[in-house]
Amino acid sequence: QKEGWDSCPTKSVPAGEFESFVIERIRCIGRDSDLIAETLNQARSQVQASMEKLEHELHIVKDELKRYTTEVQKLVCDSTQSFDDQTRSFTRLANLEDQIRIARQRADDIREKLALKNSELVNEKELTATLATFDPVWESLSLRERTKMIQLLVKRVGYDGDKGLLSITFRPTGIKELVQESAMSSTLATKQ
């Protein structure tokens, strides 16, 4: 697409072949313990990288809060100010209170994101059990449900027309959601 359709070595690729390739890769992961381990490692690495960025951002926000609090304490404790200085101090205190409120809200948001990221981690036993039931579940799904499952698992499918290579990028959160949906389905099936 970078140079247009006319310059593309492969004008079109059947969508069915893409889908078959993606499904076969998911099946292969479920049958190969080394691939399961690698899939988990990559998913964990992606989640860990996101968590590290969030923790860094939280550290910055905490430092901001310390600076704001220190400045508030200095302004409140300074009793040698003139009337004009006190007026400026009151204005600055009001501004600092707003900044503190905003920073606390940001910190809370970051903590929520960290908790969510932490819940995205999947263990090998859960993933193995889920992938072991992939074929029967896949066969029982409607077209709409299959589409939803693929969208849940797959972030991107890339095709290199020159080399004839197809690549898949999985969603780290999709693996956890698949495990959770599988667990819910199993729970419902045993209750019936």
C-alpha cells in the first residue's frame, strides 16, 4: 500500500487463506508446550513493559505531589509576609490545591490501570486448558462468534507480498479474555 495497488506483487490474497492460517497458528500454539511458554513470555513481557511505564508515570506524579505539598507548607508557615504577599500566597495556595487534586486523580487513574494490567497476566495451566478445548469450541461457534474470537485474540495480521510471508501479532489481553470466557463457559456447562 505504500506505493499503490499497481505496484503490489500480489494484487489480492483470499481472506479464507488468512483466516485458515491464523486458526492453524492458534491450534499449533495449543499443541506445543514450547509455543505456549513462548506465547506466555511474550504476553507477560508486553504487560510488564506497560506496567513499567505506568509505574514510572506514577513515580513522577508522586514527586509532583511532594513538591506541591512542600510548597503549600512553606506558604502556610510563612508568617512574615506583607498584605500583598499574603494575597499572592492565597492565590498560589488555591492553584496548588487544584494541582494537588488533579495529581491525586492522575495517581488514582494510574493505580487502576496498573491493577487492570496485573489482572491481564495469564498462567500456563489456564492457557493450556483453554487452548486444549479450542477445536471443539471453534467448531461450535457461529460466524459472528468466530469473528469476535479472532478480534479478541489477534491485534494485527501482516502480509509481505514480496516474500509471501504472513505474520500475526496477538493481543496480550486477548489471551486473558479467552481464558476467562473459556472458564465461564466451562462453569455454565457444568451447571447445566
